[in-house]
Amino acid sequence: MSESILGLGIDAGGTRTRWALATVPGEILAAGEVRGMSALQVREERHVRETLADLAADVLAHGRPARVHAGLTGFGENVEALRALVAAPLALAQAAVTLGSDIEIAYLDAFAPGQGYVVYAGTGSVAAFIASPPSGKRWT
């Protein structure tokens, strides 16, 4: 376990939910995956809770994150409920959890804001171009 401040990134989709635990400079300490889930399943709270409990158990075996950013398929509603579901098994305050869409995660993994396009051609088709953070947000 590392003594440095750790951050947890979560990429949740219908097929699988991937995670990576990293130091503030960005060194990945551990990564893994659990079964899939999406923001659309918040009403199926048991499935989401169980998936996040499995994820938390895996993560906490490597270290305790101070902050979490989760990108979820279908993100857009139920923000506070999702934030609470992510924070609880990690014993974090809800304020330590930020949420976004899986498309945002994919974009920022490949490009800096304003530097490219992401086209998702799965069950639905989505394209994204992010020139700057949305109003009131800050990416670091």
C-alpha cells in the first residue's frame, strides 16, 4: 500500500466495469474489472451496490483512494444517488466523488480538450468534441 494520495478512476459499462488506482502523478498502482453496470441501473440498486462492493473490495486490497472519478454509461440523471452508491463502499464522503459519462472518460483518455474526436459506434452512436471543461468544472 502506498503512503501517497491515491485517486480511483472507474469506467462503468454494460459489459464490464474497469477501475484503476493511481498516485497523484499518475502512476497506476493497480487495475482490474468487475461485472458491468450502468447509470441506467440505479433503480436496480441491489445490482449496482453489489458491483460497487466487489470493486471496492478489490481496490481497498491495494490502497484507499482519497478521490474517485467515475464515468458511467447512461450518466445524466440520479447524480446524487449515484455519488452516494460509489462513495459508500469506499467509506468516502460524497464530495470526494465526481461523475461523468463513459464517453467523457474515453475522450480524455485519448485527447486533451479541443484536440480530437471520439466516435462511439456501439448500441447507439455518439460523437464528442470537448473544447474546454463545462462551465463550473475544472480538469487537472
